[in-house]
Amino acid sequence: MPILLHPHPLLRRRARELPAITEALRALAENMRETMLGQAGVGLAAPQVGESLRLIVADTSPNRNLPIALVNPVVAASSRETAAAEEGCLSVPGVREVVHRPARVTVRGLNLQGEKTEMECEGMLSVCMQHEIDHLDGVLFIDRLSRLKRERVLAKYKKMQTRESTE
Ligand code: NI
């Protein structure tokens, strides 16, 4: 599936809650998982593939064989302690920056069978879940940088995008 790139307006919209889990939704999740793995990403949110729905997929396992799909996910609790980690995003290619976020989070949502799930996340999974859930609210990781850093990064990104479109 093609991935929308910043500054596509759909990436800035608040995605819709899913009232039910359908066969079509499961197929979308599977397509997203393949797209994510094909692009060597660790997570992907439905708005990034043009579907303004509250669905995320992730796989932070070393062998990329423990996929997670969550419907209507929320961060139910966050640690006061923060951690800094380098992040990138398939919708902002070529940019990697250190972002500070709560070190641990509790994430709740539904799995693709419609069962309630709760996950205690730390390390890369914690970063990934917070990053992907942000996407559902129209928030990109670059928004979590200091203003100065964001402006510098966006100027570089704009230059890269212009170069690519003229080559
Ligand atoms: Ni992203």
C-alpha cells in the first residue's frame, strides 16, 4: 500500500473510532502489516495508508514474527519517568531524531478478534505504541521536538522532498 507523506492533510486529521471489527478491517490490518515489513518499519497507523481509522499495527520483535494489531488503542497510563530514543517515521522519510516520551505506558485496545487487551510496554515497544497512537490524533513525532529543532528538521526535509520531486 502507498504511504502518505508529510505534509499530507490526512496525517493531521483525528482518526475515527471503529464501532465493529469486520473482515475488511482484518484484511486492512494484514495489508498494513505487509507494508510495514516491506518498508522495514516497526509500526504503522491506518491514516498513513489513507484510512482515517483508529487501527495500528506493530512488530518490534527481533525476528519480526510477533505482530500486534490494535483497534481503538489508548494510552491508559504513563510513567512519570521519561526516556529518550531516536525515532523515524515512514511518513517523514529521511528524518531521524531523538524524542523524549514517558518510559513506560499501559496501552488498552481491542485485538482483531474484538477482545479487550491491555499491554504493559517499555523500551522500543513503548516508543512504538506512543508514536503510532499519536498518528491517530494527527500528531507526528516531529511535533514532539523543540521548536528550534523541528524548524531545522523540517527545512532539511522540505529540501529533500523538493529534490526528489524534481529528479
Ligand atoms: Ni510514524
